[in-house]
Amino acid sequence: MSNNRALKTILMSTAILLGIACLAFARTDHREYRDAKPEDCRECHGGSGVADNHGAFFMKEHRVMAEKATSNCADCHQQSFCLDCHKGGGLEPDLRKSLSRRGEYMPKTHRSDFISIHPIKATDNPRNCYRCHETGFCSDCHTRQIQRNRSGMGIKPHRTIFVSPGVPDPGWVSDHRADARRNLQSCQGCHPQKSDCTNFACHPNLRGR
Amino acid sequence: MRIIRVAVLLMAVACVPFLSHAAEGKVTSSTQYLWYQDFLSNDKDQSDVAQYLRLNVTKLDKEGKINVYGYGRVIKQISTSDEGRPELADDTFGRLYYFYLDYRDAVKNHLDLRAGRTYVGSAAVSGTIDGIYLDVRNLGPVGVTLFGGRNVTFDNKSETGACKDSLAGMSVYFDTIKNTHVEVSFGRKYDDSDLARENVGLDFSTTPHEKVNIYGKVKYDTVSDKVGELLFGAKLAPVKSFILRGEYFQSHPTFDEFSFYRFFSVNDYKEISIAAEYWLTGQYQVSGRYAREDFGGSETADVYEAGLLARPIKDLTLNAFYEKRNGYAGRLSGFRFNGEYRISRAAISAGIDYDDFRREASREGTAKKYWAGILYELNKMFSAVARVEENINFNFNRSYQGFAALNITY
């Protein structure tokens, strides 16, 4: 069923694209401008029909451009430029970048003490965390804290409240449902296993693993 | 073993042209000492030594079409091991970020290829693979990219993932109308041979007028039968030096095919934002952004950001940024300020980060960071870097960390 829908999506998209296809335009090679400063780009791009980028919010915007098949990032940047932020590299250390608790370089977006503010920042577009981090990145810390019974973890209390054996409190169920619906991806950090959520009657016969 | 075999094969292929042509090589090395405090290791001081190495071998053929690029590091923790973190000490970890053969114009004007460990990206799926990437260009009005290989994932200082984790995809793109790009892509991720993700992506951007750019991106998750991500935006440049941007973003949490999480009902995340940036003069830029975030079930948040970039005198750059956030998940008010001043061969930098946060129904407090660093270029080949930082937050009353590095380029 899902495959049929995917196929339909591809076919419809392709049909639309073919409808507008008439001429091909090659992208501009920017290799000769590799050493130019971003502010110099405006000299050419002003009035060229293509707005310049690398502005104040380029950190948020660059993904849209970088994922295109015809992106010209490589004309100026090597892959190490990307990976030093996305995968904790540090070949050319930017002095504005800090170290994580693991001794890895962190991108500049992880300001002040990111452990302190990450529960708030992670909700600003929840997808962002997973662009660089695997799910296990969260559990490496959270699971260890739980194992050590460290009270300082400071997570919003969400342990199940039972009104009688096997019967969870309706108020807790309501809160739990609402929070899970809004931020289910973060639950994986501490509860990666199916058994973490099916040990009472709320989720019988849940599929998956 | 597979990585080593691929690396050896690539090196062998790369060396063949050496027999008839003088290639150019550039090596960038950084030898570093890093110190920090890991609160999971009972707040013990930790220190590592790391060696980064990037290798660019270019012009392996007369036309300069064949190049080899590599980047990796070796790191070792030299401090005393903590009982709770035995995996961090007594071992040396290596991480190969990429190592690939880049062959541009393998078929003139029609085919570029990369083989080895390389980053691949598309609207549908992206990641680092041990495999091959082909860009077949100028097939009439379209171009096609194809890629596939072992999916490479990195964990704490090392590499993770099984041999049978893989990633494959393709895209068809149309640069048909001037300043317009349309691309459809398809991608799959396999976890130990089991299909984990399957996405269809659509990406477009067009600049119908020099003052208007419209763009969008859709990622459709065929496993959950949902639109995983939707982005639509417009960028306006009504007057010179002023850029205005409006965006709508929507995402739906998606999970692996076999994950039990994918059977739960979830809310969409929606965000509407507007941003503006303006160069007052060539030396001063101001920027601002507002975002309204909607988490479903009447929970929302408002995010305000303001920034200033200033170059008041030659060789001095100042950055200031302020963010205020109210709403679901908590309140946040913070700023960061930093500057860099260049004196001859040296660049001195320093900065302050401050955040006042109120997490929803849990912790509140402040986090402060003070840092300073220096870069000194001894000559064209050698440079030295040092950075120190003090942190004051709920984990540490006082925590110091930093790094010192010697960089060599030749």
C-alpha cells in the first residue's frame, strides 16, 4: 500500500517536472572565488538574478542548499569543513567552538552550557538534533544517569503513577499522552526498547521492536 | 577490514597515474592536546591527545580531473580511567571522516564520480557511505545522481554501525528554467540488512526576479506514509543590503520501519518564521528573527533573536547575539558576545556566553561561559592555536577546559 503511494508520488512529481522541462542551464563554477570573503559575493550577486547567501542566518539555511545534487559547496569547501561541525572534527579549530563533555568539538550553535539548555533548544525544530546525532547519543548519557540513580538529572518527573495495582492514574495518563505526542522522538533516548513501554496494560499487542 | 581493503584499493588506483604524471599533494596536520571535565566520570579532569590529518592529492592526471581526498584522526585519552567509563581510556580510537577518489568528467560533460568513503546528500536521504556516488549530467534537460554503500555512523570518538548497515539513493534534477532548480530524490536506509527508512524527496528553488527567491523542500516517509518534513520559504531583497525571509516549516516524527515507536500517534511540529538582515554600512550588519512554534494541543512557543556584526576598525570583528524564548518546554533568555582582533601574524579572540533558563517543570538556573584564544602563524607552514574556557553552571561551580594545537600545512 505504502509502496503504491510512494510510486504515485514519484510519478506525479516526475510528470510535473517534465511539464516544465525545456532547456538546461549549467550551474556557475565558483572555484575561482574560493578565497573571496562572503561580503565580496554581493558585488557580483547584487542584480545578478541570484541572491547572495552566507548571511546572518546561514547556519539555519545552509541545509536547503547543501542537499541539492547541484550544490556548489565543494567549489570552495572541502568535506572536512562540514564534518568538523557535524561530526566533531577539529582540523582547523574555530576558536568560537567549545568542547563537549566528551572532549569533542561542538558547533557554535551549542552555546553556554548546552547540557543546561538542551531540553529547551531541542524542542526548537526537534528534527535538528537527529541531523548530526544518532539516537544512541542521548541514551549514552541519560541511561548512565538513570543507572547511577543521579537525582540531579532534572528531567520533568514522569514516572508512572498507579491508583491501584496495574491501573495508572488518569491524570498521569493524560499528561503522558500529551507529552509523548509532542515529543516522542526524545523518549527514545532513555527508552529504546519496546519492553520499556509495554510493561503495563496501556500498550498491549504493540508491534515493532 | 573492509575499510582497509577499500583504502588500499583506492590508493592503488590513485597511484597508477603517478607512473606518468606528477601529481600535487597537500597535507594538513593538527596535533592537539585537549583537556575537559566529564561529569559522567565523577567530574574528573580528562585529557586527550589527538592527531588530525587531511590529505589532498590532486592532478593525478594531466587534465586535473582525478583527485584523492582523505581526512581522519587518531585520539587517545591519556588521563586516568574512571571505573564507570572504562571504555574511554586504555585504548586509541581512530575515525576516518572520508577517503575517496574524485573523478570529475570521467565521461566528458556527462559523468562525475566519487568512490570510497564520502558524504552524500539529497532531499530524501543523506549520510556518509563507504561506496560510490555518480552524477550523470546533461542527459538532455535532466541530470541523475546515484549513490550507495555501507552507512557509516560515528559514536563517542569512534565509528559504529554494522557491516550490513547501508544507504542508497538517487535523484533526478532539472535545471531547466534559468535560476530554477527542481529535484526529485529517493533514498533508503538499511539497518543490518533490514529496511529502516524509505523517503521520497522533492526540492525546488526559483528566482523569477532578482529580488525574489522562492524555495521549498518535501520529505515524504513511505514507511509511515506521512510527510516527514515540509519547508516552504521566500527570500526578498527589496533594496540593496536588505534581505527579508519568511518560512513555513512542518515536521512529523518518523521512526525506523521496525521500531515500535512508529505505531504511536504523534503531533506535527509547525513553525512560521520571519527574518531580516541589513548591512547599515560595509562594516555593520544587524539582523533579527521571530519564530512562532506550534507543538500541537495548544502548546506553542515564541522565539526572538537579534544579532549584530561589527567591524568598527580594521582587523577587529565583533559579534553579538541575543535570544529570548517563551513557551512550551521552557523559557530561555541568553546572549553571546565575542570578538577577534588581528595583530600581524596573531589573531586574539575572546567571548562570553550567558543563558538564563527555566525548564518546564524541572530545573532553572544560569549557565555562563568565558573564553579566550589565540592563533599565531609562525610562517606559512606552521601555526599554533590555544584556547581556554571557564564554565559556571549547575554541573560545575568552576570548570576549566581547552585545547592547544600545532598545525602544519605543506
